[in-house]
Amino acid sequence: MKAALRGASVVVLLWIAASPALASFQASDLIYVPVAAHNEGVEGSLWQTDLYITNVEDVAVDVAIFFFPSGLLNNASYLSRSHGLAGRSDQGFAYVNEALADIPAGGSVLLVDVVGEYWFADLESLATLGGMVVFAYEAGSLDATGNRVPRNVVVHSRTSNLTTIYVPDPHLEGAFTEQPTSYAQTVHGVPWYDLADPSAIDEELGLDFTYQVLLGATESEALRFNLGIFNASDPQTSITVKVQPFQADGTPFLTEDESEIALSVTLPPLAHIQYNRILTRTLEIDETELASFRVSFVSWTTSSPEPKPAFTCYGSVVDALSNDPTTVQPSFEAPYDVDCVWSVFDDEGGQPAPGRSTPGSCKRGEPGPRRTRPLAMPGR
């Protein structure tokens, strides 16, 4: 067991209030972080990810975190306490940080350079880029079999490029000094109920949550666009997705023989992939601006008796000179509908939950194929 107490880069903060601007539903007991980095990128960039976790419950919570390397690997074995990070030394996790145990109501934890601080020493080249999963549960409720009392947290990350800039020297007119700085992007953690789901479609209502779109893709001498995908399915399910770009006028990009340009990729269980400069390098499209992408299910295969296929994706527009990144969050092309996004049935699956109406025809509100969490906390 590689238990290690690494607390120097962790601070505990008090969460007082949240701004209502750009509000969205992000609280959950199972959250996917689409991308996390500890690596050297193109154009001399140097990236690291800081992870922020806030307890939005009125009781103390514990948190466990798992990292899944990029590169279309079968990452099912990494959903194990022998690879995980948590807050209690007696629960069999490889890495221990006590700040992740007993996070107080309204409290927050910051993990600086989370991939480099924990996984890089053991996984080396595998721990440069990937996705993460965060489980949250009532403090002290996790047992040896993986049972827990789910509690909600909100998670976001700050992935920054560490660099330097020249600033005027206050002591010498006309001179400049080189100072360290960073350019960063925020990536919000994706709750399990916001994943793309191949069963979440209702043609009658015109609701389709089987794909996600990424907007504002531009590649030129000034900007580059990166696109990533995280297989968020259960640990026995592989997925094949189609990645298709569209021009600013909404029409597909075409090859010389008038075929639509698209990429099909198969992601093994819990696999992650990122395509840097996907338009010019991967899809061989000339410089373009205001393109968009649709990432959609093609098929999935599984050995699970209860498969739960799902994915999330992300984009990043990066300034070619400064390496200043801007996150492109995925969107659904359907309006919000509470009876569709969340099932109105209680945990028994038979009656409407208290205070809820009977469901419409959307599959996310029907009994039977009721949407459930793709992942369970592993036992010891």
C-alpha cells in the first residue's frame, strides 16, 4: 500500500456565498472532471491542474478521487482504491490527504497540481493528461465493500499554463524584468446526470440528450482548438462516438469527393482522449473560424449485465502566442425540461417522488429504463 500524506499543497477554505451569474446544476455525489493535466504542451506551454471541491451539504463529507490516463487505454483497473486518493489512512487508498476527510458544511478544499502531486510519481508518462472522477459521501460512511451515504459537492478545476512575462522595471526607466505568471482556464466538473446518454431521447417531444455540441472552434496562426472525450460509462462498457465538425453556416465540412468529414473513435472503458489542433492536424481542414462540433454515440459494447453507456466532452481555444486557454463547455441542443432531465420516480422506481407530478413520455422520466449512476465506489 502506497499511503502517503501530502498536505503542503492543500488549503481549506470557507465557502460563504455563490454568485448567481451563469448558474447551472453542478452539485452531485458523483462528478466527472473531463480533463486534468501535468505536462508540457505545444509552443513551450507547461500545464498543471488545481482542483477545487466545495461541500454544499449541511453535514461534513468525505471525498475520494480517481485519475484515468489519456490515450485510449482500458482504464477499468484504475477504478481501485489501490490507485485512488482519499482522506482517511485506514480505508486502503493509495494516496491520503486528510483535507479530503470531514470537509465541513460549506467548506472547500484546494488540491494544487493534483495530478503531479499524487499520480505522476507512480504513473510517470501516463500521468500527464487524463480525466478524473470524484465521489462524495457523508463523513465516515464508506465501508469496506464500497457502500456509502451519498452527499453532494461541487467541483471545478483550474488548468493553467505556467509561463513568464516582461513587465516594466519600477527601479529603472525603460527597462523590463521577467516575472512568472500563468494563463488559466476553468473546467467545471460534470455531474453524472449531465452526461450524454444513448437512451435519453424522445422523438415525440423533440428531446435528444444522446450527443453534445462544442461551439466556437477556430484554428489559425493566432488560435488553436483542442477537443477531448471521456468515456463516463460503467467499467465494462466501451463506446464508439462520431466527432463531426460543421462550418459557421451550419453545413458539414466536405472532402474533395463531397463526403462529410467526420472522425469515428472507440474508447475502451473509462478511456480518455484529447485531439490537439483537431481541425488542421486530425481532420486536415484548412484554417477556419466559428466552426462547431457534434460528438454523438455510434454504438457501444459491454460485458456488463447492466450497462450504463455515457460520455462527456470538452473543447479548448488556445492563443498560439501566449498559450492563454479558453474552455468550451459541451451543450445539449435541447431546452431544459425537469421531468426529462431527472426521473420523477423515487428510488423504488414505482411512485412519483414527493412533490412531483406524474412523468411525461421522456425516457429520463419513465420507470424501467430509469437513469442511474454509471459508477460505484470500489471496495477494498
